[in-house]
Amino acid sequence: MKNNTIVFDLLNNDNKEIEAIKAAYEFASKNSNYSLIIVGNQKTIEDNLPSKLNNIEIINSTNIVKKPSENIREILAHESSMLSAFDILKERNADAILSSGDSASFISMAALKVKRLENISRPAFMPVMPSLYLDSKILLLDAGANVEIKSNYLEEWAILADAFYKSIFKHEPRIGILNIGTEDYKGPLALREANESLKKNKNINYLGFIEPEDIIVGNADVVVSDGYAGNLFLKTLEETVINIGKVFKNIIMSKTKNKIAGLLLKKDLTKFKEKFDYRNVGGAYLIGLEKIIVKAHGRSDAQAFLGALNQIKFALENNLMENLRNDLEQKNKKEE
């Protein structure tokens, strides 16, 4: 049986490569049936690996991505660990790639080095978010890859996310388009056109337009959006949760009776914090391409990187790419 191979770009991270090395070693030591190709400063890697593992291969690359550029030629002209990682993904026919580097460069390299899935016009960033009140997961796409969109992008992403959700979470998701209101006449033309088209699609459980509050309370499992609105929502949610935690802490520490109450609530508050901690959520998929491509948070530590590696493992063990191809093929046949 062929080992699954993950290419891991260790550089391009706020914490340098030390935290990524820790995660790579822990993952490889616990998953002997996975091969890790780690790309970074070879000397630093060898100095910080506790021991040599047969399923870790080191590729030396000491350059990080330069200042983001919209010029694709400039991105490809500069040697970097991220570019080396994508070249390895393509040349070795590896199964997945993980990086925490610059998002714009990551998207450009992925789009150039990896083929798109059939009938998918553009890939989208798709984080897997926890629901505030439920134990279920929520997919948000696009979370920043495409600021300008067309209606067909939204339609394709809805169909793609439907296939993803069924493959990973094993049930049919409720799908909505994020908008400023639920009325059909509201929002930009691209959203309104996609809304009308998806209403006619009998292959998915489409709800119509939804608002941010619907996401928070778990009224939808898949949220489709342009990259601008999706990214704003995601960042607002992340910062809100962080600051709610700070407010709770200040209230608890302000009075003796509050400190006593805090001790009683400590377990529940810790669960809430851990639920929304980006380190436990994993990375964001760049969905719509022929490989499993995951972008980790720029501030990722060992815990966050390990979560992203396990996220990739879970996707591979659930035959994600094969299921996506088969599901998309069946849906396309039904529409013909």
C-alpha cells in the first residue's frame, strides 16, 4: 500500500521554522504510514529534530517569499521554500501540501502548479469553522482568495462544498449565500444571479440568502460568499471571540465574588476558548484543485501545525479528492 505523502513548507511563518519542525516530528513519529517532505533550512531542521525518522525527507531551501506581488512572473522568478514545495507536489505527485506563507503568493503558485477540478473556474479559501451553539462544523467559502467574483463561481463553490461536506461529515449540508439581507432583490448582481440559479438546483439543499447571524447560530452548514465579505466575516468573528474572552477575564478578576464564579465556570469557559482557538481548528483548504492544499495561519505554533497536518490526514483517509471528483461528475451528468 502506497504511503500518503504530504509536502510541508516550514518557512514563511511568524514563528520561524522551529514550531513547524516540532509539529512535523510529532506527526511523523505517530503516523509511520505517512511520508513528510519538509522544505526549509536543512541545518536548522537537522539541529532541531529530536532524532532521524525514515518517513521524513528534508529538502533544503532558505529563502522565504518576498513581498507579495500581483505579477505572477515575479512570484515564480524568486526561489522560495513555498515555490520549492509546490514544485515537489507536482513533480513527485504528492497527495497534499501545507504552508503558512503569504496568502496571495500561495494562491498564485497553487493555481499555476495544480490543475483545477473539472468545471471549477476558480479555487476558493475554505476554513472549517465551529458552530457557536452546535457541535457541527461550518464551511465558509470564499474566505479571501477571490475579491471579484462572477455568479458561476458561487454556484460552483456551492456544489463543491456540498460534495466536500458529504465526504468529510457524512450528511447533506444546508447551503446559503451570505448577503446583507434574505430578500431575493438584495445584494450585488452576481449574488442575485447565483441565488436564482441555485434555487433551481435539485441536487443540493439550498436555503437562499442568509445573514451573518444565521452563520453564528448554526442555521447553515455551508456559507458561500465573495472573498471580500467572507474574509471580513471570518476576521471579525476571530477577533470578537478573542475579545469576548478578554472581557470575561476582566470581569472575573474585578471582584472577589466574580473570581469565585470564575472558578465554577472555568471548565466551560476553557471549552469555549478551545473551540474557537485557530490552533485547534486547523488550516483553510484551497478548494477546487486536484490536490489537498491547506493554508495554515501565519501565527501558527506547533499545536496549530499539528492540527493542520491531522486535518490533511483526515481528508486523505476519507478519500476526499476521489469523492469530490465522483460527486462532481455525477452532478454534472444530472445537469446535462
